[in-house]
Amino acid sequence: MLSTAQLCNYSNEGYVFVPELLPLAEISAVMTQLPELCTLERPEVIFEKDSQTVRSLMNIHTYSKAADKLIRNQSIIDPVKQILDSDVYVFQCILNLKRAFAGDIWQWHQDFGTWHRDDEMPEPRAMNIAVYLD
């Protein structure tokens, strides 16, 4: 659970950074699978403009047990429930790969308008969770 100071930081800054939150074994399990996952022929594997460099693995939790276990770790779930004061669910899980010297820049943003229109997200009660794997 987040401390009072962390909750205050979230309230004031809109984010909280928690280093070393997740077990290294769970992160390593996802990293070990990456080479194989990047070779899958699935619509969820998104490429850069060069059609060779993998840019994203969309909804990776649906086809990687390691990613599913990582994203559902109580160390992530409990603080999110604490902040939102409700039960939560995984709406979307994307593993973004930014290869050195390859690919376009990332424009980080919130997508409620798109999620509401295209994916029928009912209301703007979403939280972005970033897990730095490497």
C-alpha cells in the first residue's frame, strides 16, 4: 500500500514512482520471453514503419503468462485500488519496445476519448501504470 507521503505526491503531481516495486524474477520472466514473443504472427504484434522492428506487443497479458502474472501482481493492484478507491481491472496492457537507434518517437498521452468511443470504456476512471523492464 502507498504511504501518506506517496498518496500526497500522487495528489499533487499526478504520479507516484515506486522503485523496486516488483520481484526481479517476474520481470526477468517477461524479458526472457521477449525474443519469442516478437516473432509471433499476431495482430497484437505492432511493427515500426520498417516492418521489421517490433514497436509494441498489444494486450500481451492475453498470450504471455509471465506478463499476465506481472501486471496482476498485488504490488501493482493494491496501490491502484487504494488511489481509485474501488476494484480495478486490466483494460489494456501494452509492452512498448523502444529499440536503440530504431523507430519513431513516443508521444505519451491519455486515450479516454478513443477508449470511450472505440472500446466502450464507460467513464474516465483509468490509470496508466508504467513498468520499466530494462
